[in-house]
Amino acid sequence: MFNYLYNSIDFAHKLDGHTTPSDDFKKHMHDHYELLYLVRGKINYTIESETKPLNPGEVILIAPGMLHFGTVDPNTSYERYVLKFPATILPQFMVKNISKLKYCGIIPKVQELFDELDFIYATYTDDELHLLMITTLLRIIICVYKGENHVLDEQISHNTIIAEIIEYINKNIRRPITLADICNDLHFSKSYISSEFSKEMKTPIMTYIKHKKVIAAHMQITEGKTRIANVAEEFGFEEYSTFYRNYKKIIGYPPQEGKK
């Protein structure tokens, strides 16, 4: 087991006993990629509107800005590798190749590469360790997008109502979105949308929208091509102070630090 933190990457090999995960584990959205490899345990994993029971040996890949969480059987041990990394460490062709991946299934030979991470962590230090960790991550990603996908559509549960709401939010992410807008355009009542979304996604819908907007704005800010104030306005924040406050809370630092 290990937990390796260096600059913008966070790699870990974790084992939880017969316990219930914390609330932080149950609801997750962030500005980096997350790759999870299940070693053992019973878990249903939700990414946005889709849920799949994971089997040992399966890989999932979560893109930035996608809400995800696991529902773990507390009576079983839960062992997994979790690799968190920014898109900026990947070549552009690799980002393109993984852009539509989520539930990746069992990938041949990928277990050997995850085992290699333990060996690297125990054997090397400092700059060698960082270089080898990144190199192994790149090899894992190549295996994932070139590997055969064994996940069938019928193995994944699709929540059509949540999918419709998320599609609406994604299409309108660059303008102000209110609960009334969603209800009027999708023809649902406010009480139904609020309760259904909170029940299925473990977070209030307006909190979800705020996080989506800030993470999308952050990804644009990191490209360094647009003034920060313009980005805030582009994503529907009428007051820069509101954008600044939410950005710092969600991303962890002020917008100016996210600019290249």
C-alpha cells in the first residue's frame, strides 16, 4: 500500500476494512482525471447518470467535471488503486483517445502495471520515483484505450431522468442556469427535480451546477488564452466576486494561480 503525492499527481494503493466510506467519498467532482482499478471488494460505481457494479480487475476512468461516487458493501474489504492526475501531463493525442472512456472493463496485462507501481514506490526516491510513476501511468492509459472493452451496455444502469437533466446543464453551461429554467424547459416540477437529483446524485442540483461551471471555467483558465474576468462572465457569473469565492472554495486556490 502507498500514497504518493507530488505536485499535481496523487497516486495511491488503498485498502479499507469493513467500514462505511465517508461522505467525501460518496460525492466527488474535481478538475483532474481519476483512474480507479479495483483489486477486491463489492462496489456499485456511479459516474453522472450511469451506475455499474464493479468486478475485481476492472478499470474506470473519470474525466474532470464528472460527478462520481461509489456505494461500497461495508461487509467486505475494499482494495483499489486510485491515480489522480491533470490533463496537462498527457500528450494531446492521449487526451483525445480517453475523452469518451468511463467504464473500461478488464484490460489485459494492466494488473502487472499497477503491481509495478508498488515496486517503484518501494524502490526509488525523488526524481527517479516521479519519472517512473508518470511513465507507468502513461503505459496504463495506453493499455486502457487500446485494450478490448468487455463492458456491455446491459451491465450499466442508465437513469434517463438524471441523464436528461445533466445533458441540459452541459448544453447550457455557459449561461446562467436556474432551477426554474430546468423545470420549464424539461417540464418537471421543482420539487420532483430537486428531490430526484439529490437522491440519485447525493448532492443538491444547484451545488452540482456551480461545481460544473467552476471546473469548466478552471479548465479554460489553465489554457491561458482568455482573461479571467472574461471567463467568469462567459460561464454565467454576473459578479466576479461570486466567481472568485466559488473558484477558491472548489479548486482550492484563487483564479490567478490557475492561469499558466
